[in-house]
Amino acid sequence: MELFVYIFAAVFSVLNPLGAVPVFVGLTQHDSHAERSRTSLWTAINVFIILIISFFIGEYVLKFFGISIDALRIAGGMVIVSSGFALLSGNFGKKRGLNKKITSDAQKRNDIALTPLAIPMLAGPGSISLLIAFYQDFPEVADKAIVCGAILAVAISIFIILRSAHYLSRILGASGIVAISRIIGFIVIAIGVQYISVSVMNIFKSI
């Protein structure tokens, strides 16, 4: 249970689905309730598939390019820290690569569940590198099953949050969402710093 909670908290904090609420509201403001539910469901499914593929195949991609796990942790940690600072400063949308052109193009399409919502708004390089590192950190089959369960729980949370996005937007308001995002941003920074520090220590030990 402790491992499940740790993985869930880490992945949920890095993805920060609450930060996607304003974007989701803006992109689906003219959709019906059924269409919003469908978009929420497929966004969650797409994020789950992306994270699972990253978790199981990412290690072999690293080996193909000759990238060490410690180098990945440092790079991923820097991306995670950058995302955390973006949350604290209120520039999270820009950091995720969601510019006006992408938003405008997305509004003209029928399905926005894959892009820009799943990629790059939710499943970005920070979460992908985090899961690749988890594959190395938890070699046991039982641990890997727990990680998959935590990823599924995060995907379900994303579905619930996005499905309730319009209600949350009205209840919390812009200031409430910003406040929660900044708290999550602090946690994200701590996760990134932890990954960088552990990797640096491993590199020094191997010298």
C-alpha cells in the first residue's frame, strides 16, 4: 500500500490534472455533457496507454540510444523541477507547449482527447522519464503490478477530474485552481530535486 500511494502521489503530482481544468473548460465550452464525458474518458485512456508504454518500453529505448538511467533521472528531474516552477509562477500552460496556435487548431477538431490534452498537457517528458526510472527502481513483478495499478488509479482520477471540470471551475474559481496548482507545484519541485540528488550521488559512487 505504501508503494502504491508513493507512485500514485508522484505521478499525479507530475501530471497535475487540476492544472488542465481551465484548458479543458476552454476547449469544451460549446460541447454537450455527453461529448465532455467522452473527451474525458478518452483523455484518461490515452494517458494510461502512454504511461504504460513508457513504463515497459522506455528502458529499451534508453539502451538503444546508450543513455544511462542516472542521466535520464537528471534530465527528467530538471524537466520536473521546471514544471514545478511553472506551476508556482502560473506559466504551466506555456511550459507544456500549449500555445495559442495549438489551442486554436484543437478547437476546430472533433477529438481533442489525444492532443493537446493527453499530449503535451498531461503526459509530458517529466512523467515519461519518471516512469522509466520507476521501471529500474522496482524490478520485482509484484512491484511492477503495483505501479501499473497506481497508473490506472491516476487515469481514473484524470477522468473524474476532467468530467467534473466545469463544476470545479465554477466552485473553485480561477484563484482556487491556481492555489491548488501552486501547492502541487511545490511537491513536483521536491520530486525533481530528489531524483537529481539521487542520480548525482550514484554517479559519484561509481567514479
